[in-house]
Amino acid sequence: METRIQHIFLKLRAALAVSGLSLLVMLPLSAQQVDAEPQDTDSQKSETELVEDEVQQWDEASVIVEPEIKRKKIELSEIDAEDIEIGIFVGQMSVEDFGTNILTGASIAYHVTEDIFVAASFGATDTDQTSFEVISGARLLTDDERALKYYDLSVGLNVLPGEGFIGSSYAFNSTFYGLLGIGSTEFAGDQRFTVTGGAGYKVIMQDWLAIHIEVKDHLFDIDILGTNKSTHNIIYDVGFTFFF
């Protein structure tokens, strides 16, 4: 009986020893966990501070820079609002069979719209002897009959408006225009029905002054040499017009 009681006490003693050993082992582990928690918190705080620093640096670097744009001042041409244009011109007229001679004249135009205008012109020139007269020595026309005068009324259309440049410092408003009309030519002692057509280039130098360069064809019939034929009589001229 006594032996059994001793055996029981020995088992209890062994169990208590094992329990105490387990408690001793767990206490250091708990202490390490407690020490590790503040370290993790400090690590989290340091990462947060780094992120905040990066955000602050990004905000400072992303400052909006407004560019300074220097706007160029543009001066628009001031064109006289009047619709009447009066001018003078000088050039050459090549009369078929009668040579090429100096031509002078005058014109007047009324601008119906910005693109359409009506123009009337008058011109005069003298003609030479024909090759037949030179060879044969015969005179087909008197001195008065050799003088040529014409009157015409044309409709004009402005096309390709733009600017003309003189060097790099001066720019002027300009336009190409076409002409088509009818008129009368006094030549060789007779009035001859005439059809006119041509084109021109206009440069507006001032609000009251323009320069014109024109090429026109005056088409009329003539029968001086015995047969009636249609002749093309080309005009090249340069003129100045004034706005009123």
C-alpha cells in the first residue's frame, strides 16, 4: 500500500515539473512578441512618413507654369468704302495688220458687290500702214482714218483675292479679275461693233489708290483689204485708279 502511494506522488511531482518547464518556455516567447509589436509600429510609421514626403515632393514639382505669349498686333488695311473707281491708263495696242502703237485712255468702275463690278473705258491710239501699203505704195486710209478710238462697257468679277508683297516689310491687298463686255470701235471711217474680254491684276496701295495691270482683246470685223474678217486686237496697259 505504501508503495502505491509513493508511486502516485512521484507521478504528481513529474507532472508539476513538466508544467513548470512549459510555463518557463512560454514567458520568453510572450516577451519577444511584446517587444516585436512596437518595432512593427515604428516600421509602419516610417513607411507612412516616406509616402507623405514623396507626395509633398510631387506637389512641389507639379507647379503649373503659365507661358508668357507675346501677341503680335495686326493692322488691317482700311479700304475706302466708296464704290466708284476712276482711273487713267497707258499701254500698247496691237491692231491686226496695222502694227502696235502707244495707247492712252481712262476708265470708270462701279462696284456692285465686293466681287462684281461694272466698268466703262475709253482708249485711243494711232495705227501704221499695212504691209500691202508699204509694198505697193498705195494709201488705203487717210491720216484721220488711221486714228483708232474705242468705247466699251464690261462686267468684271474679282477672283483669287489675296495680298501682294514688296520685300518682307510691305504687304498690300490684291486681286485678280476677269472682264467681259461689248462696245464700239471707231476705225477706218466706220463704227465697228466690238466684243471685249480680258483679265487684270489690281494692287491696292492706299485706301484711295490702286494700280491695275490689264490684258484685253478687242474683237471686231474689218473689210479694208477687200474681204470681211474678224480681227483680234490685243491691249496691254498699266493704270492708276482712285476711289471716290
